[in-house]
Amino acid sequence: MKSLRFNGDITLDDVFHHHKTLVYDSVVQAIEKHGMKKGKDEVEVLSISINGVDHTVNLSRSKFVDGLYNAIKFYEELEEYEKCQHCLTLINQLKKKELASR
């Protein structure tokens, strides 16, 4: 899990707005590394400290696919199509695991 530390006049919204690439990369990485494990209902995506106050961004299993689709939209704007394809691969793997567990 990535950790970011900030001091000064900055909000969580500012962090998400100015560090979108890092946020989406962290979502994809967290799902890939930890979300594919059976029984893992939530992954820790990012740790953010602002003026000594710690925040942890988590993503629940029910939001994995939505998070990956949002990442695809973001990566399309940057024309990072390899990352888009990687997200689609993860989505397909998640859907296969879901079908297999039924």
C-alpha cells in the first residue's frame, strides 16, 4: 500500500485531484495483489497523512469492478491503453472467480 504525507493547507479532495494517476495506479495494484485472494472482502488502497492526521482509503469487493472501470476511463483520457487492457483483464478474472464460486 502506498503512503503519502502532506503538510500545510491541503485537503483529501486536493490530494485525489492532484494525484489521480497515483490513486488509480494504487487501486489497480491493490486489487491485483490482494483482491484476487479468496475471502478478501476489502483491500487497502492508499494511506494518506495530512498534517499528522492519518487516513486510509479502502475499497470493498463489491466496488472492485467499478473501481477498475473508473480507472479505465481515467487511463483512456491519458491514452494509456496498456493500463486499460490490464484493467479489463482484471475485471474478467474477477468475474470468472465470481461465477466459479456460485
